[in-house]
Amino acid sequence: MAYQHAFGDVEHIKKLIKIIMDQTKTTFDEALKEINYTQIWAKSVESLAQARKACYP
């Protein structure tokens, strides 16, 4: 369950970043910086990795 939530969070953020990329014609990293999501993205990916490790040791 925790893994599914973490995965869903990452997917949601990825969709938001893609919208920004499309609107501003920027790269993934540029869009992250533009919307100040760099730390949020890093924490979401870390959370997903921890949940996966806990579920699939």
C-alpha cells in the first residue's frame, strides 16, 4: 500500500512537470527549477525507493 501511494505521488508530480515542460518548452530539469519542485521531486523519488525496498527486500 505504501509503495502504491509513493508511486502515485511520483506519477502525479511527473504529470505536473510535463504540463510545465509543454507550456514553457523547457527540459525536465528546467521545469523542476522553474516551479521550484527540485526538492519535492527528490523526496518523492526517495520515498518511492524506500517503500519499494520495504516491500521487496
